[in-house]
Amino acid sequence: MIIYIMKKNGLTLLEILVAAMIMALVMAGIANIFVAAKKHIFHTRFRMTGSELGHWFLDPIAEDVRLDEWGSNCLSANAGCPGNQPVDSMTYRPTYTISEVGTLPNLELKKVKVDINWDESTL
């Protein structure tokens, strides 16, 4: 009686397909990580730009606001304050809010707040 011993030197088609499927699932997961990281980086960049623009929007107002000229500055006259600002294909929109803080003798205190808005869904 002769017994043949076969050595397995290669892979079967089924083994190759299973390995390719596992590799595809792993690569899809890694690709999703990169996409999420890209969105996070862009969001952080937009927030940093919005913060810097907030300073830019408030600088002229800080120089122009005085109690004796309150009726003629850009906030009280509602004209001339910096408006929409496009930066790198994104438009940042400021919204100014004026509130009374309190009064001191012969002095009325006001607080100016600027909110910067932008729409990330356009990317």
C-alpha cells in the first residue's frame, strides 16, 4: 500500500477571499478615522479663525466707543461696524449685542458682545 503525502504550498481561493474581505474592513475603518480627523481639524481651524476675527471686529469699536459719543458710534447708530468677513472660502458673520452693566456716578456702563457665526455644512 502506497500513501501519498501532499504538501500544501499555496492558498486556496476561499482563504484569499476571506483575507481580502478582512483587509477591506480594516481599511474602511482606517479611512473613516482619517475623514473624522479631517473634519475635526477643519472645525478647529474655523474656531481659531472666528476667535481672531472676534478681536478684529471689536478693535475698531473699542477705539470708537466713548460715553460722550455713544449716539454716533457704529454700534449705537447701527451702521459702519465691521460686517460679514470671508476668509478661505468661509464667511464669518458677526452679531453684536449691547447690554447695560450698571451705573456709577456720572457714568453708565455698557457691555458689547460679538458672536461670530459660520456655516460648516457648505464644505
